[in-house]
Amino acid sequence: MSKNQNNYTVASAAHKQIEKLRNQINKANYQYYVLNYPELPDSEYDRLLHRLQQLEAENPELITTDSPTQRVGHKPLSAFVQRSHEIPMLSLEKALDDNQMHQFDQRVREKLDQQTIVYSCEPKLDGVAISLLYENGELIRGVTRGDGETGEDITQNIRTIKTIPLKLLGAGWPKRLEVRGEVYMLKADFDKLNQTIALKGGKLFMNPRNAAAGSLRQLNSSVTAMRPLKMCCYSVGVFNGELPKDHYNVLQQLQKWGLCISSEIKLASSIKECIAYYNALLTRRNLLPYDMDGIVFKVNDLQLQQRLGAVSRAPRWAVAYKFPAHEEITTIEDITFQVGRSGAITPVARLKPVFIGGVTVKNATLHNMNEIKRLDVRKGDTVVVRRAGDVIPKIISVVMSKRPQNTKKTALPKICPVCGSQTQQEPDKAVVRCTGGLFCPAMRKEAIKHFASRRAMDIRGLGSKLTDQFVDRQLICSVADLYRLTAPMIAECEKMGEKSAENLIQALNKSKKTTLERFIYALGIPEVGETTAAALSHYFGDLTALTITDSETLENIDDIGPVVAKNIVSFFKQPHNREVVEQLIDCGIHWSEPVSKKSSGVNQEKAPLENQTWVLTGTLESMTREEGKAYLVALGAKVTNTVSAKTTAVVVGKKAGSKLAKAQSLGIQVMDEITFTQLLKELNSSPP
Ligand code: IVH
């Protein structure tokens, strides 16, 4: 191949790549600015733009005036009146590491020929840039940044934002004053808004910035009015009149006139201090109620700002030190299903590992089938993953344009992926459950892990991996089996030795002494958390009474509604659960009476059989003796095994023996089963 041909090939390859990048970027701009539903995360967009800039720098003859590198922002939508900015709204130079910050500082100092520079430090809010125009203190116009030269007139929408004064406070404002800032949404408000939209079956916003942009660009301002938007001002554009001579004091002045500014603004007298500020805010990033995508540093002295001027769309006096991105794109290698303690099957996306905000993310929850349907997410898809703070990584959208051919819709599993039992869809169709119950090893493992957890039975040293081994090796089937483990059985497991086995046995023994509320919580009754467990313990004061109670009684207890009541009743109705509870007690689990039995404000009434002593004898037909005892205890009676002069009454079932004779000889009231159940009904304690 001749040299010429070779050059030609390189140039045409670059040309093709440039064309492709321009198309991708133009499309992304359209989705972001016009549709408010971007497909690509900012990080990916930035990479595309950067790549295009690089290629254009290498091949300057290929630069065209319509290349997306030649303008920042977008062409405004025609639905709003377009307004040109008297002073262009510039963008910011970016710094990605400390080194680039030092370079920025060095350039500033060299240009100004000055050793020290005072910088103002402020969060870079992740929202939408707007410009407000006040004339004689009155808000007359609100315009989006648009492409920096021209924006959209959204005055009507701006006027609905409560943190924007329609009339400036105080006095002394310049006759004309243009204030610039960011319209944003608090993270909590964004979550609430999305919840409301979800209830109506609408399309969710991807992130708070996206929600702010979509809300601002509503053609109907009454929609904007209902959106929780806020504005934070960060600079002044045109003004006729007097203003303070430095940025920091300009912002303080704006605040006095009733405009919001960031409460985090600080001055720094060196780039080192700026970097320290950056690190401090990066640490607190997740604690702040709004999204920030970095920190903006500005030369504080306005005269110095003027002297520095701007280069191609960005001022030389400011820099944005970016935070690691919250959102990245990656692909879904597989969608698997996990079975939880309650049998709920949760879809999990297995991702091609992706680095997001300092952590490698490999999995993202897909919550339930509704979520899968909403996103139409499939194996093989390219997706945007968001990991904000310590929140579990979440897939927020599918990049449809990157979907490979022949992908299959993700279907809900008809059988449990762990035990093969049929699955069942809840009436709302969102949750699919395994019907295997405790037959399903996944549910069993989760139930045992919950039982052993710190706030339940607190079995130290019984971690998740060891529990999995116990179940997989069939050493245990239920929580009661834990107490039948022996040191040699434990020592056989991986990563266990004699010493650790012995320690676990001791921990198991130690856990036997517990409290009734911990025990109830440990049983893992659906939706019975610690608070409910404590309420039940106080109310019943006794396990047997709880095991035979009914929904009506339960619903009398504060905070227990029909669903939880039903869960409790049906839990104790299941023979398997009763058996396990009995076995646990037999294994030696015990507790002392709760201090405030029946005194927690849930039931202050005097119990009908208080101070009475009852005896049950013979075989009862409609209930077991344990249940009969539980009813009596629930009504306040003491139940003993021997008949004495102190006995109030004796309930006699079939084949009653010496106790009946003794009661008769002492003249104590004797009651047959029918009379007994009648009495229970009268006392509102009907059998379960
Ligand atoms: S100053 C010439 N300060 O960042 C300087 N911008 O990339 C103009 N932003 O469009 C901007 N917080 O939307 C400045 N405290 C802050 C900011 C901020 C967020 C956004 C703004 C602008 C973009 C620049």
C-alpha cells in the first residue's frame, strides 16, 4: 500500500468515527434537552464529547461549524419563546484530579502575576441553569441557559417556584439585575415525586436533575407549580448599578435581597485549602439533601475575574472539580432470581463489572416484576446504573439503541429457582413467591440467618456462609436443629476447627437465655419486626397466649392492623411452626416475664380471671390442654397441675382421673368442655 493510500485510509477512518460520534452526541443532546429523557449517563456523554474533541484536534480539517464541539448546550425547543442572553452563559472548565487543580491555580497566578489568590468554594448543584431578570426589584423574566447564547423564556414556570422572590426584598438593588443560578430538586422530594408518578402509572424521572429539567419545561405552568423546585443563585449577569466588589459579597447581598444562595460557600486562600474543601464535601456528599456533581472554585475578586477573561466558552477564573459520577453504563450478563425469607423472589441483574463512584458494581437489584416490566430490561441489554451514596445500585434505564437483536423479554420464573416448587403471583402481580415454604432451602437458610441475627437470638459466630453450609450438608433443617448441633458436626464444616466449633456451641447455649420479645422477633413471622414483637410480648406476657390468639384480639394492640394480625394467626396455625416453637422451648430456650406485662398502655383493663387458679385435666376435644391453658392465661388466670383448696375451678375432659375426684371432694367448681368453651366465648376469647 502506498503512503498516500495509507493516509487516505486513516483520514477516512477518522472521518467515519467523527461522524458517528457527532450523531451519537446530537442524539444524546436531543434526548437530554428536548425530551428530558436522556439515554446516556453524563459520564458516557462526557467521554463521547471528549473523544470527538480529541479526534477533531488531530484532524482540524474535519471540524465543521455544526459539530457539537462548536457549541455548548442545545438549540432550544420552539414551544417556548427564545431569548438571547445579553451576556452569554458560559460553562466551566473541568478538573478531574488534584493535579489538574494545581495546574488551574498555576495558570491563574501566572496570568495575574500574583502569589496568592482567594477562591470562593461552592457546591456544583446538579440541576438546570437559569437566568432571572429583575427590573426595579421586580422579576420580569426567567430564561433557561439553552446553548449559552439563547435560552427559552420560562417566566411563567419560574414564577411558581417559591424560593424565587417575585419582588426583591430591602432596597438598593441595581435598576436592572440579572441573577443566575441553578434550579434543582431535593433528593427526598424527587423520591416522593416519583412515588406519586408511579402510583398514577406514569413515566418515572431518572434522577433529581432530570426531574427538575422536566418540571421547568412544562408548557402548562400549573404542572410546574406542583413540582417541588428550588433555586440556588451563584452569580450575577447584567446589572446597572452598584454591587460589592467580590463574588462572595455579591452572593451575600443577593441573599439579603431574598434570593437563596448555598449555605456551604466558603473562601479559601490557597488551592490546597480548595482541595481540602473538596474532600470535606465529597465525604459529606451523601448526607446533603441535594445532588452535587462537584465543587466550583472561582477567583473571588471580580476585578481579577475581568482581567482573566474567558477562553472558548469557559471563564479562566473558575474551575469545576468533578465528583466521581453516580451513573455509568454497562451491560447485563444475566438476570437471576433470589429467594428471600418470605419466599419473595427478587430479580437481580448480574452486570459486567463497572466502577461507579469508587466501587466496583457487579449486581443491581431489579426489585420485582413491575420494575422489570417498567424498564423492559433484558439479558444482553446496555443499561444505566446509578449508585448514589450507600444506596444499593439500581438500574435506571435501558439504552434501547444498544439492544442486541433477538433478546427475549424477561419472564417471571414459574418454578422456584432453588427448590423447584411452583411460584405464586401476589394479587398485585408485582411479587412472585416460592410456595415451597420451609421445604425450600433458600427460605430455610434465610429464616435461620434471621433467627440467629444480632437483634434476634444473637448467636455469635453463626454467619451467613456457615448457615448455608449447615443447610447444604443437611445438618440442620429448622432453627430448632441449631440447638442439636454438636461440636464434631460443626468442626466438619469448611473453615471450622475444634475451637471455633466449641465457641459456637457456647454461643448457642448463651443464646438460650433471651427475652420473649427477641424470641417472637426471631421467629420471623412475616411483617413482625422488633417493634411489633415488643408490643406482642408486653400484651400477652406469655408465649402460649400469643400462639392461640385471634385476629380480633391482635387488632386491639396499637399499630397491629389486619394484615399483621392475619400473619401472626396463620403462622401459629401451621403445625410445623408450632412444632418448631415447642422444640425450641424443649431445647431450653427461656426468658423471664416481661417487666410490664399488660401495662404498656395496650390493655389497661382488669383481666376477667385475674387472681384465679385453674386446673385442666383429661383430654379435651376442641383444643389441646396447652391451648386451654393459653386461653386461661390470656384471661389473667394462673394454671396449675394440682388441685388444692386454692383452686378456683377444674376443667375436665375425657378420661379425667384423680383430679376430678379431688375437686369433688373439696367442693371445687368442676366444668366440662362445653361449659368451658361457652365461658371462653362469653369472655371474648373464642378458640382460633
Ligand atoms: S458558575 C461562568 N457556580 O454548572 C461560570 N455554575 O458547567 C458559570 N453550576 O451551567 C457557572 N452550580 O448549571 C457556577 N455554584 C455554581 C454552580 C454552577 C452548578 C452549573 C451551571 C452551569 C454549569 C457549568
